[in-house]
Amino acid sequence: MRRTHAITAAAALIIAICLCALAQAQEDLVRRGVSLMNASQFQEAERTFRSAILKYPAAVVPRLFLGFILLHRNALSEAEQIFTQSLRADPENTTARLGLGMTLLQQGLPARAEEEFAKIRQNPDVSRSAQALHVRSLLLLGREDEALAEARRLADSYPSDAGYRRTVGTLCQMRGKQDEALDAFIQAVERDPFHVQTYLSIIAIYRLEENWTEAQQWSARALEIDQNHPLIYEELALACDRLGLFAAAEKAREDGRRTLQAEQLYNRASKHEPPGRPGKPRNCSSAA
């Protein structure tokens, strides 16, 4: 899970649950911090939330935002402290408990994280996030059978959710259950046809089974979603080679080299991109 996505989801959750209860002056500060987060200006957002905490020491909401920013930049000890302080002030705050569990998980403490997730799994505001993290905790604790059983239960409980089916597929792959993994990944694609990694997981299973026709077809489908992914071209070239389609294989390899070079040039250029002006977001796009 990318921490940037986690912090954005957490911010939306905090806004939905808490923001309406704030006094106007405090709300203005928090909204400024949120705007800075949305512009990826996390340092300035952090300063804004710290200022809000100094001005309103009893306030929980700016502490929650600060906690997720600290989690985002991997300042885990302080994030744990912030979420713990928030829970002391408001023991029923599910967002703070979710943040504490995520922090503990990031610290490599899955048993303690699982204790926190267990307390909020039935809360409708955060249940799906907590349940997904519960599966991850079980896996890190080495309880793979329990993790898979829980992932299957979640996939059945939320039939339209592609993410839970991807989780089932990944756990089945780990357990050597390739047929069930393939079924889960195909169901995930049906629900979310734009998640490229799922296609690569399907291709990997067909490659393992040496089913080169399916590997070629799924590689072609993946390229319809993302024509700039070098690894997909590599998979397509391998499948075409095994099928005796040597010209198609060479073309795929050439396309893969071209996209890899373009990606490397972009990454080098991004490292030297000048920062945006203070108070103004940089004009650049980010991949989901």
C-alpha cells in the first residue's frame, strides 16, 4: 500500500467524521492544512497542523492529520505518540485507532496492530480498512491459513470489491493454490479492469503453467490498459517466442526497450525538476 494513498484516504475519513464539529477558527486552520496536503505540500501542512495544536491544545482533529502526515514520512515513533495522545483525549475515536494500528504495523509490530484493528473491525466508518489491515496483520504473524480464510470471507461479504479478490489471489499464490488464485484474479479484473498489476499476476500463473496462448492474450489485454509498461512487453515477448511468433516477439522486445528508456529519462528529469513556488503546487501529474 502506498503511504500517499493511505494518508489521502485517512484525510477523507477524518473530514467526513470530524470536521463538521469544529469551531470556525479551528476549522479554517484544518482546511488550510488539508488544502496543502492535497497539493502534496506536506511540510507546510505539517507546520499548519502543529500550529493548530499549539493554538487548540485539546483539539483532536489536527492531531489526527498530523499523525497521518508523520506516518506518511515514516516518523513512526512520533506518529505513535500522536495517535496515542488522541486516543487518551477521545478513547472512542476510530480514526485514531486505525492510525495507531497502521503505525504499529509499519513498525513491524503486527500483534499489537492486530489488537487495535480488532477493536474497530465492526465500526461501519472504518470497518473495511480495518478488516483489510487485519488480514495483513495475520499474514505478518505467520497465520497464513487464517489470513486466507478472512480474505475469502471479505470477498464474499463485499462481492463488488476487486481489492479483496486480489488479496485472495495473492494469498492463494503464496499457498500454491494456483487455480483458486487465477479465479480470484480474473474476478478482480472483471470488477476493476484498469488495475495493471492484476493482469501481471494472471500472466505469471499462465507462464508457470506454460500456457503461452493465454499468457499472450492476457499480455495483449494488459497493453490495452497501459502501453508504457516494460514488464508487460517482456511477458508478451516471452509468450510469442514460445508460440513461435518470432517477429511479434522481437517487436514486443523493441517496444519494451523503448518504454523502459522513456521511463528512465522521465525519472531522471523528475529528480532535477525545480520545486514549485511557496504556497503554489507544482504542475505535475502522478500515477495512481
